[in-house]
Amino acid sequence: MVYRIASVGYAALALAGAGGYQRPVVGWLVIGVMALWTAATAFGYSVARGRTLLVIDVLVTMGCLLASPYVQGPTAGPDGIMPVTATWVAGPVLAWAVYAGRRAGIVAAVVLSMADLWQRGLRGFDLFVPLNGTVLLILAGAVVGHVARLTTQAEERLQRAVEMEAATRERDRLARGIHDSVLQVLAMVRRRGLELGGEAAELGRLAGEQEEALREMVRAAPASSSYEDEGFADLVPLLRRYGSAAVTVSTPATPLLLRAGQAGELAAAVGAALDNVRVHCAEDTRAWVFAEQDGGTITVTVRDDGPGIPAGRLARAEAEGRLGVAQSILGRVAVLGGTARFTSVPGQGTEVELAVPAPARSGSPAA
């Protein structure tokens, strides 16, 4: 906005010092319109910055620009005389660049540059026409749009860092309290239950699972509200909920972002795979969950050291109408546009690999 105000002042000084204009009064009227529109945009952009206001901004600027031949005379443009708007014409270009990135800034610059060339009388293609103003206008839209997008991304990262730091401090405070009370009690129940045996051993095992789940929850990284604002969810905390004494969950330190509904469905498919381990394997069977992202694909692997799945068992179960694997795992992953692969060797356990495409966030690539 400072640029617009300074540009109006520069245009007024240029008009005051110019001589030989055919209609100087009309020129001052154009300057007045520019000043009023500058005040209007100062208020409008501070309240809301929508596309409607940006389009009107371009049209008003184009109208003031195209009034130059009427004010200055028909020969002023072809003679290279600066139009009445002077540098004020770059205002909408900068506004579009800040609002929607460099591509939008370049488009706005091209539109206003074509209007500028038209008012200069360049209706044909002329290789000898000086295009310095056009080039500078396009460069301004590209550079300002790029810098604005980088600034927005930096602000988002800073906000996420502040939120995560605050959440980490709170989690550490709660973890100290939980460790000194709940975890100690659960560990004692687990130990005493195993010592007593019988039904007490089962209670001890359940206490041990709850202890591991609680430890995993305390260790889990906090969710970022900025992801939720964009409709994304982090898959990592959803997977860590499955951690227990019998299930080890390994995830990367960085978030695994999916659409909120997709993250829940993929986590549910992982849960279904772990349910199969609990139902069809011995109590002492261990399972491991590994999650990673490679480019645009998120892969979650569930492995166990159980007896494995006999060849043809899954096909026979589906034919008999038992659709647990087909619907709970394969069906969910298929709806997400991903793939599921089962690898099993009798006596050596089973591996289920779930791979789904990761959608890109709207602000991740520079526009």
C-alpha cells in the first residue's frame, strides 16, 4: 500500500511537470480516481482480500491506463511518453502476486502490459519496440509472488514450531506425573500378576499392555493444528496407539500426512491386520508396524512371527464368505487408491504391506 501511495504522488508530480498535454484537466481527474482507488484498496485489502476485489483492481487500473491517449494526445504513446498512471500500474500486479503467488502475478503483469502496449498504439508486432516496462512488470510479479509464498511458508513453519514446543513442554510435564504414579502402579501389577500366575497372570499381562500403550502415548509427538486446518491428519499418532508389549510401532520423526478420512481408514486397516494376528496366532506372538514415506507414497508394513498363512487360505476364506481381510484391509486400501500385498511363509510369519498415495498440501509447492 505504501507503494501505491508513493506511485500516486509520483504520477501527480509527473503530470504537474509535463507540458503540452491536450487535456490536463482530465489528467487531474484520472489522478483523483487513482487517489480514491488507492484509499479504497487500502481499506478493502485490510478487511478482505478476495478475487473479486483483485479483479476490480486490475480493471480500474486498466481504465486509468487506457485514458492516457485521451489525456496526452494520440502521439504521446508511440513517442514513448510515460502514461498518466506512471508506476501506479504495478499495484494490482503486486497485489495478485502476494495473494496467489508468482503465476498470478505474472498473469496480471501480462494483462496490464498488453493494455500499456495498446495505449501506446502498438497494435502490431514490432521487434524494435522497447519492452523494458513490460519485462520489469513481469519480473516484479514473479519475484514478489515467489517471496510472498516463501514468507507465508516460513510463517506457517514458525507457527507449527511454536505450537509443537508448547505441546512438548505440556507433554513432558504430564509424562513426569504419569511416570511417578500410573506407570509405576501398572508395572507393579504386571510384575506381581506374573509372579502369582493363573488369572492374576492374565491381569498382569493386560496391565503390561496398558503400560506400554500409555508410554507410547506419552512419547507420541503432538498433532499440528495447522495440518487439521487444511484438512490433513498425521498418521503417526494413529499408528502409535497400537503399540503394546506385543506390538512394536516404528514411525519416522516427521509427520505422515494424509487427508483426515484417509488417515483414519489406513490406520483402521493396520488395526485389522493386527486383529488377525491376535485371533489366529499364539498369545506370545509378536508384531511389528513400520511406517515410512518415499516420495508421494506412504507405506505401512505389519509383520509378525506367527505360524504364517497357508497357501490359498485367503482365497478360500473369501469364497466361504469370511471377508475380514478382503473388506477390512484390501477394501479400505483399494478405496484410498493404494495397494495391499500379503507375503507369508508357513512357520516364518506374515508380512502385510499397505501402500497409499500421499496427497500434496496446497501450500507445499511454490505457486
